[in-house]
Amino acid sequence: MRIQMRPIEAIRRLRREGWDERQGKGSHLIFRKEGKRVVVANHPGDIPTGTLREIARQAEWEWPPKA
């Protein structure tokens, strides 16, 4: 099963959930909340599945996401 999410969708969800956004290097954005950190690369196209799984783990999202 291939899970797809565009970077802007992950960024919007993190913002909605109250993560503090900080500028990273280049096109990378760093989000912080309660001592945790999530890095999202704002590149065109979908986030690779392994990268998305790691973002979900760091942000404590359910994996695999329910449709």
C-alpha cells in the first residue's frame, strides 16, 4: 500500500495541530512542540513513503493513516 501526501498537506496539518514553525536550511521547515522536532522538506511532488512514516512517528500521528 502506497501512502501519498504532499509537503504542503503535512505542513498545514502540523500548523493546525499547534506546532511552532521555524525556518530550516533551504526548503526545509522545522516544527517544534513540547520538546519534539519534525523536519519537512518543502519540495514539489509527494513525500516518499519512508519519509512520511518518519514525520508521522515524530508528530505522533496514526500510521498507517486512515482514509
